[in-house]
Amino acid sequence: MSDEIIAEVRAIKDSIGAKFNYDLRALFQEIKRGEAELQAKGFHLITPPTDPASLPNTALQRGRFKTGRHV
């Protein structure tokens, strides 16, 4: 399959991986640094729910957090 969108997403993924030498810990540290920077600028970051099953029956719960199904 040669979908140009999939090719672009894969190229971006590979670029990010190479930037951090494919080290997930380094990538995670960069993400946390960026979050801290945003919070210092006054942005409020929302954390995902720890127990999605306890959410009200919303479209978000039915799609994104449904167990056994990956969106």
C-alpha cells in the first residue's frame, strides 16, 4: 500500500526517532520538558482519566477508551 499520508506519517515518525537516537526515554524526557514549559507559560494540561470505564457514556468513552478496541 503506498498511501501518501501513511508515507508522510512514517517519515515524521522516523525523523522524530532519529532525532532522539531511537531512545524512548530521551523522547519521553523531551515531552515532559515541553509540558513543563507550557505549564510555565500558563497553559493547563489535562491528564487522561485513570479509570475510563467510570466515565459517563460519552462518544469519547465509546470510541477512544473502549476496552479491547484501539482507535
